[in-house]
Amino acid sequence: MDTGQIVAILAAAGHPTRFAVLRLLGTEEAGLAAGEIARRLGVVQNTMSSHLKKLAEAGIVDVVRSGTTITYRLNRSATDALSSALRNL
């Protein structure tokens, strides 16, 4: 993982709501829909969509489309790579 990727992930995860999203998705292997994430965290749905977009752009969250349903999942390979890169500082 290069420095740019590390910085992008840390910047995206550095917001309290986005960090809460990551923690929640870490407990949900199958992922969750944006509305369910918003409901569980008590965040307005359109605000949640912008947070999820930032996490997806950073590569820490995967977006899976199935018909009209969009599910968000923690990108475990990205979290593993980030963890490894931070250990090797």
C-alpha cells in the first residue's frame, strides 16, 4: 500500500461518523444498506450517503449493487493492508 492510499484512508476514517460506519461494518460480514447504516447510527440518510461515498472513494468500503439494492461492506483486504503498513512505519 502506497503513502497516498494510506493518507486517503486515514483522512476518510478520521471523521467520527465515518469511523462509526467502519466499526459497524466490521461487525457485519454481509454488509448493510445505506438506510440501515443511517438508522443504526442515528444519521440522516442523505448525510450518510456522502459519508459512504468518501469511504468508498478511499477504498476502505466496497459498494455492492444487486438490482436496486446497494450494500456497503468493509474492504477487509484494505484494512489488512493498512494495518500492515502502519505496523511497518
